[in-house]
Amino acid sequence: MGRGQDPGGASRTAKAGFSDLVLVCRKCAKRQGVDRKRLGRALKRALEAAPRPTGNGKVRVLETGCLGPCPKRMLTLATPDSLARRRVILIDPVLDGLGPEVLGLGAPLAGARDG
């Protein structure tokens, strides 16, 4: 056993190197021909522009499997804030005008309804 490990402990935590997380549907990104690096940079700029009370501003973009809806000509992604409202976010793959309000940060998503 390594130093500082508790043999009786069922779980442990570790420090995360990021404060924000965005899940991106890999299938949607591939189908729309969106460059992975360009998408990551656009999402990071949008999240860093948001006034956030916590976190160090580092963003992790994680490609996942299908997130549910498979819209034509759109990208599906999710943030912890959108998932708390049981919503995913559909964005234009051009990525122009991608800002914190599009990701549902600060103000509720336009057109989002509970239920």
C-alpha cells in the first residue's frame, strides 16, 4: 500500500485539475465535421467569459457517446448546470456567437421548460 492510503477506506477523493466540464456527443461532432480542437477552444472561451463564483476557470471538454437527441445540423452537449435541469444543449456547429448564455450559464436557457 502506498503512503497515506487508508486500508479500511471505501472511497477517496483527489484534486481535480479543472473547475468546469462540458460533455460533447462524439457522433454529432463527427457528423458535422467539427474539428475537435476548434470546438474545445470555442467552448473554453465561452465558459471563461461567464461570471462564475467558484472554480479556477479551467475547463475540461470530454467527448462522450450519444447524449439522447440526434439533431440534424446541430451539436449536442451538456454541462453540469444543464444536466441539473435535465436538459442537453443543442448548438450550431459553426460555433459563431457561442457564449455563456448559450451554454445556460447565468441565465436559464431560452425556451427551456420544466417537465
